[in-house]
Amino acid sequence: SLRWSLRTHGVSQLARYVPGGIFQFAGRQALGVAAGLAGGPLARTVGWEVALLASAGALLGTFALPLVLPQVPVWAPLPVVLLGLWLVRLALGPLRAQAFAAYLVLLTLSGAVFVGVLALLQAAPLAWLQAPPIAGAFVLGWLAGFVTPGAPAGGGIREAALLFLLGSQLNRAELLLAIVAGRLVGVLGDVLFFAVAGLAPRPELRRDT
């Protein structure tokens, strides 16, 4: 059921910090097998999760193009993202397209949170046209950490990528502060999700309510 899936995701999520890297997926695999699900389909699910999540990150990362190619309009990547979603639905079917769309929303919100944190910490107002490229840079930094084996929740990798992409565009001291604050917001969100998932009553595996 959806409730069982959400609880399992929340309980296993902190493993990406300790031990780090791919252990969140190993945790979900172990919890699923312990609940009576077959190991093979679970492993394929993890594979699809990684592939669709990384693909969504790569697509949204195209919003950072104006940072390196100023002639690219800010909203030019939007048709590319929509085309990618349509191709996923065409090639993989509606169910995986729904998952892909959910990952697009998740990463968009993550980028928006970072933009919000930066806007709060900057002395000068943040122009609204700066928001999509900055959010795209955040997603690219997340993607770099996501595909790096062993890095605890992309620790160090994401921050280095953000400094590389945004260091020449923004005040470096304010950017560093926003990167640290953004990381704290993410950690607190994961801890809250873990606490809510762990304290919630254990739902049925297959029956959704």
C-alpha cells in the first residue's frame, strides 16, 4: 500500500547519511524482504528508482545552462523537461511516468527551497529570473552527490558543485552560508520524516486505507 511504502521510505532514508551512499536502497530492500516481498522485484524497483531519479535530475539540471551559456533563455529548458516526461510515458508506460513526474516535482521543490534559503540570506534582493538557473544548479549538485558512491547524502560533492556553478555569479560568503543552511534544512527534513514514519502505526503491506 501507499502508506506502507511511505513508512518504509521514511525509515530507510537516514541510511544515506550513515553509513551513506546507496545504503538507503539496501535498507528498503531489507525491509521489503522482511515484510514478505520477493527480492527480485524489489531489486528491480530500486534500479528503476535510481534510473528515473537520476534522469529527472539530469533533465532539471538543464535549467542551469544560462549560468554557462548566457545566450540561453531562462525558460528554454522547460520544453525539454516536458518532452522528457512525454517520452518516458511513451516508452515506459503511465505508471513509471507517474513516478518520473513525482521525482520531477520533488527535485523542483528541493531546488526552490534552496533558492528560498539563498534569498533570505542575501543582502541584495534575488531577481526572479535568477531562480530557475540557481535551482537547476542545486539539482545538478544533488545529482553529482547522488551518483557518487559512498558519499553520505552527497556530502561535499553537492557543495563543491554548487560553489563551482554559482561561485562566480553570487557573493561567495553568502553562497557558502546558504549552502550550509540548505544542508541543515535538508537534514532536519529527513530526520522529521524518519521520526514521523517510525512513530506511525505499522500499516498493512498490501491493503491501502
